Amino acid sequence: MIIGGRYGLGSKDTVPTHIKTVYDNLKLENPKDQFTLGIVDDVTNTSLELSDELKIAQKGTVRCKFWGLGSDGTVGANKQAIKIIGDNTEKYAQAYFAYDSKKSGGITMSHLRFGDAPIRSTYLIDEADYIACHNQSYVYQYDLLKGLKKGGIFVLNTIWNEDELNEHLPAAMKNYMAKMISNSIQ
């Protein structure tokens, strides 16, 4: 694929909003050439400004994202879960698993979708109904809540008790969750 005169998209996941942005750029009187997509390039200023976010998930499709540690069983459990859903229900099912190059001891991401309509999503989950993290140290390293939809569920598998959880959770996570709860009450 040639985009903006450069090959490929690197290791960045491409979602429908990115593709729409490219087409919107092409419709301009003077489209930008030699551009970057999906990142803010503040060095060469070649970034395309993202179009309005495009959500194309089928109604009734459940989207789940799981953060795990290589060899902790998260990927294996998710492979079994999606197989059970696909083989033993009337639901359509899709899963994609991303691994750190280290595999054992590295980060893993499981992306599961299931629903009543065929699933033709060829990109990672960008908006999740359910996000689970099976390694408490990730709260300091990653934006675990990114993409959690309004009213979505977040589960943190942790050894921290309630007081320790309050002490250890980063302020940004607490604020995000408080806003989510506040917005769902309104």
C-alpha cells in the first residue's frame, strides 16, 4: 500500500477513522502529500488532522480487550472463550492476539468480538464494551482505559486491597473512572 508516497503504515494500527481521513484529504483542493497518519508529527508537521471519529461496529457486537503478561494464561483463556462462543452459540466470533516480541514475560493484548451479525472488522478494537487488565503494574505503563465506551466495564486483576488500590491507582485513571460514572448517572 502506498500512502502519501510512502509505503505502509508502520506498526500503528489503522482504524476506519484513519482511512476516512485519507479520503477526506484526497477530496481537498490541495491534498497533503507525504503525510503521516495516526500520530501527531510535531517535528515535520506532516500529520493529517483526523476526521470526525467513525464508528462502524455492528449493533449488538460485544467488543472486549484484555491486557495480559506473556505466559500468565490470559491469551489461552481468551482463545478458549472465543472458541466456546463460536462453537456453542449462534453468535459470530472473532479474535486477534498481539504479543510482545518477548512473549513470555512481555505484554499481550487479546481483542475479542462476538455478536449476532457477521463480523468484518480487520482492525484492533478501538472502542471496547469491556476491558480487563491482568497485570496491576500496567496501570503505571499504559493507558488501559483508552477506548472504553461510555457505560463500559473495566476490571483490574490485582492483589491490592481497597486502601492499597486507592493509594496505587494513578490520578488520571481515578479521574477518568469518576467522569465515566458521573456521565452514566446523568
